[in-house]
Amino acid sequence: MLEVDNLKVHYGEAEALAGVSFHIMPGEIVSIVGANGAGKTTLIRAIAGMLPAKTGSIRFKGKDLKGLDSAAVCELGIAQVPEGRQIFPSLSVEENLRLGATLRRSRADRTRNMDRVYATFSRLAERRSQRAGTLSGGEQQMLAIGRAIMANPLLVMFDEPSLGLSPALTDEMFAVISALHGSGLSVVLVEQNVVESLAMCQRAYVLENGAIALEGTGKELLDDDRVRQAYLGL
Ligand code: ATP
């Protein structure tokens, strides 16, 4: 479904991704783990059309994403739940959700997807007219996920969705990601909760200094001594 081949991304002279290759098959949850600064956010932003590749290719359902901007990538069916949520605090919950469905691919299904978001997140339904900035952190994270659902995606990329959430809300958020996956979505999951993210994915990659250092099934990486030492403190 998604094939990334030898992707290099620079910030000026600094190389953030040094030739990353990985893939996602339809219906998979793929986790990407790695230390701070390893390049996880850069990888997500490059796939989403927000950062240009220096070399390498990104293909989605056989189509080369080279030169496409973020709207064009979203139009093909790739949505993201960005780090830090990036909702519009002065707009209402419902206005934020509507902004997730402005493209051709999502406009026709706006009402159906809005119903789906409100069925998944009853607290958003209760607060649909409330300004998004007045929501709790957990509710804002649910709103960011809801906005991605509104885009009618085939693949959703989550960047640190549990950041700042309580353990209970983190569990709830993982359950929501599982349910979305169960409804047929493919998922890329970047998460600081390495144990949970490896336990729920089919396959995973470890990113180190802008390159893939390890790959395997979630279980293989959970059992890997290097992963256990570096990321699980065991
Ligand atoms: P974190 O978990 O801290 O978000 P990450 O794995 O997502 O880390 P990135 O944010 O992708 O890592 O950063 C990869 C590298 O690129 C780091 O060395 C970082 O300092 C650098 N970097 C990130 N954003 C920029 C930027 N806008 N300008 C210059 N360098 C950047």
C-alpha cells in the first residue's frame, strides 16, 4: 500500500533521514519506534507531503507522491494525526471536524463521517458547539483523531497520540486506534509507549539517527534484547 524507498530528508545541511526504506501492507498497523530526534516526525511529515525528499521515493497504491503537496496526499487517502494535535482552539468542535472534510475525497461523506466521529467519541458529540480550546487534553486528542477520520482516509499516521494523556486516556486512545484498524484502516503509529505500540502492531521498525536499525513483527521486537535495553529499560 505504502512503499518508502531510500528516503533522504534534509533540514538545510543537516540530514534527518539518511535513506529510509519501509512499507505498509493494506490493513496493517505498523509501529515506528525510536529515541527523540531519530526522525520519526520527519518521516511522517515527508510522507504527508509537508517536507520535500532530497532523494528516494514514496509510493502509495502504486502512485509516486513526489512533488505532491499535503492536500494532494490527503486526497489520495493518507491522513495524519499530528504531534501536538494542532486543532483550531477558537473554532468549535464541529467547525474543526468540518475542516477535516474540505477535499473532494471527503466532502460527499461528510455527514456520514461526522456521525461516525460522534458515535466513536460521545464527549465530542456533547461538546460539538464548544470552542475546541476549552476541551481537555484528552478531548483535544480525540478531536484530532476525529478530524483525520473526516478526511475519509485509507491510511492514518499517528504521531505520539498519547503525549500528555493520563494512563486511562492513553488506554482509551489505543482502543480507538484498534477500533479504527478493525474498521479497515491501515495505521502508522509513532508512540512513546513502546510496549503497547509493539503489542498492538503487526510489524514494526526501529528508527535510529535517521535510518532503520531493526525491523520485525511487534512480538519479535518486544523480545529483542537491543529493543528491551534501549527502549524498555530492561
Ligand atoms: P521526537 O520524538 O523528539 O519528536 P523524532 O524522532 O520525531 O523525535 P524528528 O523531530 O523527526 O525526530 O527530528 C529528526 C532530526 O531532525 C533531529 O536531529 C532534529 O533535531 C532535526 N530537526 C527536526 N525538525 C527540524 C527543523 N525544523 N529544522 C532543523 N532540524 C530539525
